[in-house]
Amino acid sequence: MHKYELAILKSLQSGKSKTPEQLMTEVSLGKDELLWAVENLSNISLIDIEREKELTITFFPEGEVYANSLLPEDSLLEKLKAKQKIEMKTLTFEKDKIALQWCIKKNLAQVKDGFLVITQLGEKHKVPSNESIFLNSLSKLSSLPKTLTSEEKKSVDEFKSRKLLEIKEKNNIISIKISKKGSEFKDFSDSEHIDELTKEIILNKNIDSLKFKKYDVSVAVPSEIISMRHPLRSLINDIKVTFSQMGFNEISGPIIEPSFWVFDSLFVPQDHPARDTQDTFHLSNPEFLDIDEKEYLKQIKKTNIKAWKIKWNDNEAKSAVLRTQLTSVSVRYIREFVKEFAKDKNQLLPKKLFTVGRVFRNENIDYKHLADFYQTDGIIIGKNLTLSNLFDTLSTFYKAFNVNIRFKPAYFPFVEPGAEIFAQLGEKGEWLEIGGSGIIRREITGIKRKDISVLAWGLGIERMLLLKDKNMKSITEYYNSDLSWLRSRELS
């Protein structure tokens, strides 16, 4: 018998019931060691254990937000009581959409002629509601109260279905007492049963004849915070590995660029709306950046003026911006290829390159939009490439992530033809745009040989996470500063 078990049995010989805390002090054991030994002794009926069921409460991030304020339907109803009606098109945020759903479901409000109006039931509904007050009180507890009213039980079920909190059953040991069999136990040495595996035992040819102590893997142990890689970082690593396995080499480039590389070099006219401050982040320090590629600048300037019939503005081309897509990285490498190809026309093709990094757009944040997010961009420079090669490459890439995609013709200034990439959220969910692709225009590449072309694509990474993780409803959740959601995730 193990020394821990012997120590516990000796301590219980008086016949008195003892709590785990008392035993830990008397036999000088830690909680893990004590629980392990106690469960072993209980399995062979040498001690009796009295347990008490506890229902522990774990709040999800969304539930914590509501517990510290109001349920979203209460917040919306509070505004509605003051205004009597709210224009539907103003309800743009994710919280508004959740609130709207529950207000209608609970018949607190209804939609009429493009407005959300309060119902009679909504007029009587007090704010904060009993549900909001109850949720707040639960957030201050570690376990569910033993007695709940029928309304409170109904609220708990609703909170669980809304993924605001989780209830787990836990059996706590409250007292330990020696059993009749344990009090009659005299042999405090059990050399026949082995409780520790050693190299010598493993190498023993007669290992089948040995007797091993039984272990109960269902024994409750304290939860430990383990190290976990953030799902976004894991996906980025997987993307890099997948592209590398497909024969691609990784490239990188600066986050801050002159507008020339982000827009002009990609055949985006200088009066295009995407270049305005409502879509792009412009810097004030530095306000302008120099463009080293003087010859390329002249070429692009000439091409843009001819194609778009515009008056060229040098300051607009030099304007410092945060890159809005990673094609600014790809186009730099296309330029390097053109210069090298002019010197050596026997270069080995195809060239397959990819980059992963952050991009920035002045977006309204919702479940599928961020102002600061990750993309992966790729290009293939080769002979006789067509859309079939592009679609096959992207299908192969997404197949590695068990994502089925489809393509839809689309316009992008720097490709011709172009196609958007869509994937479905769940079996019957909406089709979500996850990227754009196409064949880069010759006005951009400057490649004169008609048999050489450049395939290109840009893919959203956070949106891919929504496809992989069914528990996440918004890409904003991946930037939650509360670590509890990450620690409670299942390992994948």
C-alpha cells in the first residue's frame, strides 16, 4: 500500500469523520496527493466518503459584459421607452442585432414601416429586468444557489442556451470516515501491488505476472491553467505551413507605405473613394514618403493618366498610409521579378510567393469587419497561366482547412478578370466573402511577353476562423482581452 494511503488510514483509526482540510494538515499532504489516496482507499472499501453536489458557474465573455451592465434587450428597450420608436437602419452594431432579436422574441417590440416600435408588453417591462438583476447576482457567485424559484430556473436555462454562462456539476468531498473493513485492516504493507512504474519493471520479462495498483482516472482534480496558442496565431502558422507544402516561399513588406504602392501601382485611380480618409488611414507624421523607384513611378504615372484621364498629383502618390491590403507587398516583388527578368530571360518559372500580415481599413466594426486585421496574399508568376490554375490553387489551399469554396465574377482595379471567393458558414448558413482573386493586369506587371502572367489573391484570415470555430459568432471575439474564453477552449 502506498505511504499516502497508509498515513490516511492511520489518521482515521479513531473512527471520527474528518474533512479533507483536516486530513491534509494531519498527514502533511497536498490536495492532489490526498484526493488521489482517498479515492484509492474508497475504491477498495477501506473508507467511506460523504460527497456534496455543487453546480459551479462559469461566465463566458459575453455573459460577463451583460452581467456588469444590462442584457442587450434591456438596453435597447430603455432607449425605445424614451424615443417610442427607433429607425431600423441605425441598428448596425452586433449588440443591436442581438438586442433586436430578443426584443422581438419576447414581444417587447416589433418592426413597423422600417421602425422598431415598443409593444404593450414592452411598456410594462421594467428596466433593469428581473433577468438582468439575476444575471448580475449570479456573476458574484462561484456556484448556483441550492434553491431557485421556477422563474430563476427558467432564466438559468435561457442564459445557458444563449451561451452567457455554463453550469457544471462538481462532487465535493465534505467528510471522510474509516469503514468497518478499514477498521479491521491490519496489514499496513502491500508489497505485491506495484504503484510506481520503473525501467526495471518495464524490462521485466514476466511483467504479465505482476500485480499493479488500480488507478481511477475519473478522480476529480483541481483544474490547471495550461498554455494554449491563440487560435488566430495557430491558423496563421497553419497557413504558412500549407503554402510552404504547396511550394510557395514567404515574403514580407512594410506596414506603412506611400499611396503609390498601395493604390497607384495597383491601377487604382487617384480619385477612387477607397483612397479617402473614411476608408483608409492616412498618417500625419510622416505625412509623405519618398518613392525610390523613379522609373517605375514614371511608368505608372503615364499608365494611370492615359487609362483614367485624370490629373496626376505627386503628393497624393507620396501620401503616407497604413496598407489596406497585402497586394502592396506582392507588387513590389513583381517589380523585382521584372527587373531580374530583363537581365535574365531564362529564369526558372513558376515563381510562387505568399505573405501574411496585418492590414488596416477605416471600417465600421461588426461581426465580419475590423479596422485592424490579418490577410494572406499570394502570387504565381508563370507561363500560360489561366483562371483554372488560380481556382485549382485556391481550392487545394482551402481543402487543407476543410473549407468548401465557390467563386463569383467580380471587379478589382488591379486584376482582369477578377473573382470573389465565398465560403458557407455552416451547412445552411450565409455565404461569406473570404477573399478576392484574379490575373494581375499587364499595366501593373509591365511584363511584355504574352505567355507570362501573374495570378494573385488576397484572403481574410479572421473570417476563416469563423468557418473553423462554430462557437464564435463574430471575429471581434478573437480580440477579447479577457483570457477566460481562451483558457476554456477545447484543445484542437
